[in-house]
Amino acid sequence: MSEEAQPFYVAPGAPLGRRLLLVSYHFPPGTAVGGLRWQKSAAFAAERGWGLDVITADPAQLPARDDARLADLPPGTRLFGVARPRVWQLQVEDWVRRRLRRRLAEAASPGGSAAPAMPNSFARSELHWWPRSLRDVVRARDALRGYAADGRWARAAARLGLQLARERRYLACVTSGPPHMTHEAGRRLRKAAGLAHVMDMRDPWSQVERVVEHVASPVWPALARRHERRTIATASLVVTNTARAAATLRGVHPGAAGRIVAVANGFDEEAVPAVVRDRAFVIAYAGSIYLDRDPRPLLKAAARVVQERRLTPQEFRIEFMGQIEGPPLAELAAAEGVGAFVRWRPPAPRKAAMEFQAAATMLVNLYQDSHQAVPAKVYEYMLFDAWLLVLADPGSATADLLAGTEADVVRPADTEAIAAAISRRYGEHAAGITPRRLARDARFSRRAQAKILFDAIERLPSVGSPPTGSSAAS
């Protein structure tokens, strides 16, 4: 094995014989939530006798790492790192952008109730080809640069994958995105190594409903459409994480409709930390507040409940854990009159985050303007004995998922309905009623969803050997 193809981590224990090759930029020891899908699915692959070789981000370049997540991996799992090309201009501009956003947030109205002057994201309908400002030009350039950088990483991953494929025969190559240019590595390995390509889309690509601010240019969806069309054309199996996203993708790519399946994330079969809850009714949100996730409707509703029930901070509070982009949370809470009822904690490792959620009476999922996706946090919340308050539009994938369950699904801007749900659950809490976890329903489990995925992979026909002289660089 060449020096470049040496794993940076091998899970202790005897390796399994049959193996999948997984290409996923996000994977342990990285802390990104995008790595959780395959971190947890690896165990179900092992139950079938399948091992994993994983090509992921170079751990030396990770902004944060949690090595405890490596303990989850089955024996013999091998991790290979690929460095992301460093473009110093992008790094400098990213630093300037973060500083500017912080300054704009600080310059918001004294009460903090105004939205940040620079939005975190734009709906696709807001994108326009004709530049209206210098910022539009910069966004178009950053979209091009971002795709170029992701593409370089994917090509490097494909070259490494080809080396590995020459040493052993894999059942298939699975690529997991975003970043969706990761799927380009699978396309190249399909051509060069004859591997069946399973394209796992954790979020929509060309059909994404919001685009982050710094690449919010029509250039971004144009590139997405081009690369998505090319990768889906040769993929053996295309996987989305909601039925709604699968239906949308079939409409866009009717020729591939028979190869598109939906495999949800699902909750994990893991022990919930034992914590001592205090007597207060605690509403908790674990996760970043960015893009379209606005806490103000929740704070407005909480203010109404506090006033109507004459509550004190000893009886009722709202706690947040995670990174916040936009106006400071303390200012937003003060503007709604609930400053004394709101607490914030910085991001923490998964163990601490699980303990934080286990201590909650009610877990809230803030609105996400993506009707095709279900936030992974919703499945995690199912593990806890807490009421779920989910802000989602009717007809969205999230609302569809929770239909018929005990979760309170409320329109995101309907503060009256949000307040009513909180007040009703507070009344039950005061009466001694204890909430029960939604994970009692096995159909929501990751195990059940993994079976759908792995059954589909087992049915894939062997693609066959590539032509002599094929190269992953093509």
C-alpha cells in the first residue's frame, strides 16, 4: 500500500471480509452532524458482515474534533484522510465575513429585535442573474470558487479510492454529501474502477430551497444542476433522506426514477444519560441558530405563557446550546420581556449535548425553511422523555414524518398556537404528567431505515471491471 493510502485510524479488532468504500467529507473524528448518518449506519453494515473503508477530510484540517465518536465504529473500520486544498484568499474572506456579520449584529436595534442587516441565507426565488451590487458579484465568484475547491477534493478522493480499489474488491462505493461535489468521486470511481455508485444525498442538491449568503448567486444552483445531472446519470442508486425529496428528484430526473429511494435518518438505539431534573419546566434547543432558524416566535410565545401563568424563572425557562449567528440571544430575549428566563450555553461535545437534552421537559425544533428535509435533530429528540415542539409548515417533510404522533407540530409564525402548546404541556407538567419518548415507535429507528438501504445495495448488479488503463482523474 502506498504512503498516500495509509489509514490514519483503524478501529481495533479483526476486519470484516466484505467491504464498502465510503467517501464522506464529514465523518468522525469530525464533529459535523453530517457525519452522524454513516457513523451510526456502520454498525448495521457490520451486522451483515460488511466492513467500511472511509475516505474523509484530513483530520489535521478539522476545525474541531471529537475522538470519542471513533469508539462507535465497528472493528476493522479504516479511515483515510484527504487534505482539502487551502485557498488563502477564501480563508481571509471567510474571516472578514464573520467579523462583518458580528459587527452588523451588534449594530442592530438596541433591543435586538431587528433582523441582521446581512441575512444568513436567501431563498432560491430571491436569486437574480443581473448583479445589483458588488456583493452579488462577490457571491458569484465565491460560488465558483467553492465548487472548484470541492471538486479538487473529490478528485483527490477518487485517486485515493482507485488505489484502494486496486487492492481489494468493494461491494460498492457510497458517496455522502453535502458537500455534494463528493459525489463526483463516486462517478469517477464508477468509471475507473467499475464500482457500483450509491449516491447518498443527506440534503437536496439542485433543489435546495435556501442558499447560504456567501454563495447566494444563481451561479450556485446552475452548477448544482449540471453536476447533479452528470452524477445521477451514472449512479447505480440515488438515496434521499425523505420521501418528499425523493419524489421531487424523480420529477427532475424521470429517467432515473427507478433508481431513487428514500432512506430516512432515524433515531439511534443508544442509552440516554441519566440526569437529575429540577422542578422547573425547561424548554431546550440544541443546535446552531443560523440560516432561517429564528428564535423570536418561540420567545414571543414564551412571553405570553409567562405573563398568563405568572411564572418565575424558577418555574419556567428556555435554554439554548450551540452557535448563534445574528443578533445576540440575550438582546432578543430582553426585547420580548423574557431575558431572565433564557439561558445560553456554547457548543459542546456530543456527550454534554445529550445530557443537556436529557434534562429538558420540552425539546423544540426551530423552523427550517426546507420542505423536503427533516432536521437530524428531530430524530435525536425522539430518544428523550420530553415533549416535542416542532415548528414546521403543513405539508413539509417534517410535518409528514410526525403526523399521528404525540409531537406538537405548529406553524412557525403562529405565536398564539406555539404559546397554546407550551401552556398545555406546562399544565400537564404541573399536574405530574411525564412525557414519553417517541422512540417507542420502531419505524422511526435508524436500524429500520438502514435495512432499506442495505437491502437495496445488496440487490445492485455488479457493474464489472473497468476498461484497461482507466483513471479516476478523468
